Amino acid sequence: MRLMKTLLACALLAATGSAALAQTMKAADVHPAGYPTVVAVENMGKKLDAATQGRIKFQMLPGSVLGGEKEMIEQTQVGAIQILRTSLGPVGPVVPEVNVFNMPFVFRSIAHMRAVIDGPIGQELLDKLSASPARMVGLAWMDGGSRSLYTKKPVRKPDDLKGQKIRMMGNPLFVDTMNAMGGNGISMGFGEVFTALQTGVIDGAENNPPSLFTTNHFKTGAKFYTQTNHLIIPEILVMSKVAYDKLSAADQAAVKKAAREAQLEQRTLWDAAVADYSTKLKAEGVEFIEIDSKPFFDATAPVRAKYGAAYADLIKRIEAVR
Ligand code: BDP
């Protein structure tokens, strides 16, 4: 009887103990509700809620409500945001090791990028980010497709970009990339692009079809969509180290497992979104201009030489992935 009571007391203590540790994590994204990354992270939160008996829940905050990616990365570092889905682009200035994936034409194709992020190199880069002083834990990769140029005047070759101001994500590597491609790279937050296009502060930008459609950027007259495919940048899902360190080892493992599943789920959602939004963009009068991207590849060789020098061996391993 005494043993029963002790056991009961222990069970009760364990239950209240874990309840006290329950965390509702703010999960942030610049994209709106319904976007593949947002849906995949929401589903991950639901799975974790079930897997941890409610110890971990996500509160999804989509649509840049907590700021642009630069600001959200800072908030994640200090623990004000617990889960962040961001492009790897603006992570580069904080964790330079990840810039290897941010280089122009570093991946041959989306299939190549996927093989790399799913394999040992992908895990290595997540681990490098987690081990860096950035106070973030790399959980998973997501698909951001490939980025192509959209401008108000048609572009077919590097020379056509002369004098055109093109918005790039906040990372000097991308400004260098655009300058090498023939235009003038302007670094700017995602949320400022629409007005900048409208007022003529910039002449164009670059992104994948789902982002071009959901931002309405094409409605500003930037409706020539030149298929340069110059950047294939994975998205990354990170957790604030402050939040991660509060979890038990078992819950940390549950988070990593759910994140890996989200990586694969998002890919399916992504492929459907690219097909869907490409059709919608065309229906809205956006002209997809098919080109030979070789001149842009050649033009960006100095950028790969400059930024790639630090990762020469890693780049060889990336190239060797089939
Ligand atoms: C989109 C990415 C998003 C970036 C945005 C941008 O999914 O994370 O913030 O591009 O261009 O494709 O800033």
C-alpha cells in the first residue's frame, strides 16, 4: 500500500513536472497561411503535440507579423521566436559556413539540391549551424525551388540587365551575384519589394513562382519572368537554442524526427504549389521567358571563385553528388 502511494505520488510529480515544462513555441514565417512552408510547419506542430502529450505545441505566426527575415533571425537568436522557417540567404551573414548553399549555380538542378540536403552534406551543414555561436539549432531543410529574374523589361542575356536595379535578399553574396549577372543588385527586405517595384526604386527582383504569385509583385508591371534559375537556395527550419536547451533529450529527438518528416512533406506541397502558381502567373499575363542560362552561369564564375574558395573541398563533394 505504501509502495502504491509512493508510486502514485511519483507519477503525479512527473505529470505536473512535465506540464510545467510544456512549451507553446512561436513558429514564424514571412509567407502567408496556406504556403507550403507554413502548412508543413503547422503539421509538424500538430504531430509534436501528439507525440509529446502536449508538452510541445506550435503557435504559427505567418505573413511576416514578427518582421522580415533579418529581424526574425535576430529574435530567434535571443529566444523571442522559438521556431523559424527562413530562406538560407539571410542566414549567411550570421553563419558564413552556410553560404556554400547560397552560391549562384552551386546546384545543377532542384533534384541535385534535394539529393544534397537529404544526404550527409545536408546534415553536416545543419550541424555546423547548430555548433556555431549563432544560438540556433538547424532542424531541417525545405524546398525553395529555384529563383529566376522578373523585370519590367524583358531580359534574355546579361547585357539586357545593364542599368537595371534588381532587388536581392540581404546578403552581400547576392548583390555580387546580381552585379556579375549584369544588373545592379540592391539588397532589401522581402516586405519592401512591392512598393519599391511600384515606385520604380527597383526595376525587378528574383524569386520562385509561388513567391512571385503570392506577393503580387507581377502586378507592378514586372511581368517578364526570365528563367535564369541562378539561385537554388534551400529554406531552413531552425529552433532557438534557448528553447531547444529547455527540452528533455527525448523531446529534442521528437523535434528532430518531426522536422525531418516536415522536410519531406513540404517537398510534396512545394511541387504542387510550383505547378499551380506557374499556371496562375501565366493566366495573369506573366511571360515565362525560356533562355540558355549559360551566359549567366559564366558571368557568375568570379562570385563562385570569391565565395567558394573557403569551401573548395565541400564544393567538390557537392558536385560529386548524383
Ligand atoms: C522566398 C523565400 C523567403 C524569402 C523570400 C525573399 O521562401 O524565405 O524571404 O524568398 O526573397 O522564396 O526574401
